[in-house]
Amino acid sequence: MLGWMAYGLLLDPHQEFFIQMREESGEERKNRDKTSSESLSYLWNNKYFLNVEKLPSFILKETAETILFVGKVAKLLHEIESERSTTGSKRNYSSSKDILDFTQAISSLSSQPTFSPLLFHRVVERIRHRISKYLWDLIVEDANLLLHLNALKDYFLLFKGDFWHCFFYESRQLMILPPKSSGEHDLQILFSQSGSKSSAEEDPSFSRFRILFDSSSKEDYFGKQIPWSGVSLQYPIGWPLELLFSQSVMKQFNQIFRFLWISKRVQFELENAWLSDLEKKVKSIQTMPIWLLRSKMAYFVSNLIYYFQVDVLEILYMQLVKHIEKTNDDFESVSRAIEHFLNCAMFQFFLQVKSLSKELEQIYSLCLQFCSLIEHAESNNEDLGYRIQSISSDFEKHAQLFCTILLGMKGHRLSSPQLSRLILTLDS
């Protein structure tokens, strides 16, 4: 245990220790050993594990997991520092006094007349707290965590408003048509062009983003039946930030992005569904019902988006940044804060409430159907009035059901404090 917690070394030839190393095939090693970042990522995520069958009854599983964490951090720091003459960190773990302190603290436990689980846990926690500071320095300060978080906010959370407005404008003619096999390539061209026409041009992080499109994904996600909904963003977060932004974390960011993408696209289409020349194109129907339906849809969607971006994301993001700035020595606390941010956002976007997300998907689909009818009003002259009436009836039904289900979320511990205001606004 001493070798593991102080140096990240497994000195266990008979495999009696409850921390064990995963066996790796030669092919796996060959595929992985391409870059040092891949090796470090494997070290952190896969190489070591807790074997609960080897865990003594007098050591709590929670304490054992902390021991696993401490050893992985020690191993990681030694590996990083062996690759560089200096890590750029304020402190160098390999030559620090902390290693001696850890050694003495663990050795002192063996001199106790009887084993004390409480004392053992306190020593392990004290070591965890001190070694976690090195990891915090590495990620928050050396790797400039807040800079990357701001980039994720601008693009994954659509806060770079002028860029996204430009992109939806540039891509509108493409997205009113069914997706083609060249869809991803076409989107990427428009993505780059929009960058050069907006404030993204002066953003050094923009060039690292790539927009992806997959219409054949078997994964179930919000809006899957809506054309052009299979979008995602790719952002090479890089090492050592991969310690915080694992594949599962980036998948959650993309789920939120896809949800916002669909929401903003629906809003953009409704804003462009102006009916100024409709009377000239279609003289056989009354245009007032069409104006009223568009107004109701735009009101509903605009208030939802305001809630998502202002009442949810802005508040959650500010809380996250404050927590990171306030917590200046605990890597795990930062990791939990990012996890909490994503969990709250997913819940407050209704993505974890199937009944709500299903109704919202129906509402968005009806909005796009309406916009398509207006876009092609001339060719749909004969049955336009009937189809508008049908869409209006379905929209009212799904919007009312959405608000009814929404009432049941009030008071949930993860709900936004502004949820009541949203319900009153949508139901008015």
C-alpha cells in the first residue's frame, strides 16, 4: 500500500492487494501506444481497478476507492514529470516533501497496537486531499480549464449567438431539403464560412471545432425523427483535460448541443416564416388563422429557449465557474461540479423525462411542418387551409399536455427555480 499511495507502484507479485492491474493484450498495446496522451489516458481510465473480492472486511469500499484514486494520481504525476524536465506546475510532486510525509503517515499506522478503521480512513483522506492539489494545478491552471470551458459554452451551448445565427442563415437552404450523403461535408463548409462572417473568426478555439452529421445512428436521441437532427460537435479537448472531459462527459455535452440545435433551428424557421406575400400566392384561404398559429408557435418556442439559455444554462454555468474559482485545491470537487452541471442541465432540458421530451419533440416537428407548408404554399394551394387547421389542432393538444406534465416537475430537487415562471408564461 505504501508503494501504491506514494509512488503509484504495484508491488504485489502474488496479487493479494485489492488494487490490481488489468491485463492488456499485445494488440491492444500496439493500438494504444501511438501517443503519450493515449498511454496516460489508458493509465487513468482502464489500467488499474479495485478488486472487491480482495478487499479486507475492515476497510470500507469508499476508503478503498480513495486509495485507488491516490495511487492513480501518484502514478500519473510520476509519468508526466518523467516525460518533461518540468511540468510547468507550481509544484513538482516527484521531488516534493509530500512523498516523505505520505510515507511516514502510512508507516505510522503499522506501529499502532490495534488497527483503527477510523484513523486509517483519516490518513487516507488527508493524503487524498494533498495529492489532489497537484492534479488541480495541472488541470485548472496549467491546462487553462476555464478557457476550454468557455469554448464549450460558446459552441456546444450556443452562446456564440452571432455565429450560430449566421450559421442557421447560411445553412437554411440546405436544411429545408432532405439530408444527402454529402450532408456532413456540406455542413462543415457552411460551418467554416459562418465562422469567417462572425466573431468566431477572431476566436482561436473555433478552428478546433468540427461539425459532424450522422443520419444513420442507431442511438436513440431527442429529435431523431426530425430531419438534420443527427448533428454533433467534435472538440479535441486534449490531455490532461481528458481527465475531466471523458467520452461520456463529451457525449452529454453533445446531447445538450443537439437539443439546443433543434430548438434554435425551429425558432429560426418560425422567424423566417413571414406571410407578407402569402395573400398574393394563395387567394382562396383566410390568412389570419395562419398568422395566429405562427404567433402561438413562435411565442411558445421563444419562451422555451429563453428559459433554456437564460434561466438554466447561464445560472448553472455561473455556479460552475464560481465553484472552480473557489475550490483551489480539490480535483475531485471540480469533477463533481462538472457532473452536477451536466445532470442539472439534462434534467432541466427535460431530456431525462421521457414523457416531456416526447411531447416537445412532437411540438417541434409540428412547427417545422408548418414552416414547410408556408415555404411551399403555392404548390399546396388546394389543401393548405385544411392542413393548417390540422397542425393547429395538434399543436394545441401537445402544448397543453406538455404544460400539464411540466406541472408535475415543480419541487423536484433538480428543477430550475424559474420553472414556475415558465409554466405560467406558456400556459397564458
